[in-house]
Amino acid sequence: MSPKSSKTSERGGRRMEVTPARITVLVLAVLTLIFIFQNTGKTTIRLLIPEVVMPLWAALLATALVGALCGAYFMRRRR
């Protein structure tokens, strides 16, 4: 029996390894959140017809979440 490496863990039968791609995604996610929360001013956003005044961070966060959901959907379909 070999000892488990500190870089991996068993989860649902799959190995969760720390890879350069996962580190890159984590760093990009943190930088995105920093960018979003640094932009806290109010802004006017036009949604087809109505104009909405909302904090810029909320619009950026909503856009990031929609992008992440679309990316997750297409990655899941690819497998």
C-alpha cells in the first residue's frame, strides 16, 4: 500500500489533483472577484428597452456567473 500524496484526495471515486490548469483557474477567479469588488460605483445599464441603475459590481458579478454557467454547461456536454 502506498501512502496518499498530500496533493491528491479521493472524492467520489475520482482523484482530485492539483494541476497547473486548476491553479490558473483559481487565480483567475480570485482576480475576477477582486476586479468586481473594486468597481462599486453606480452605473446605468440598458437591458434591451429599460434602463436600470445598479452597482457596477452587481452587473459584473452577474455577467461572470452567466459566463461560468455557460462554460460549465459546455464542458459537461463535451464529456
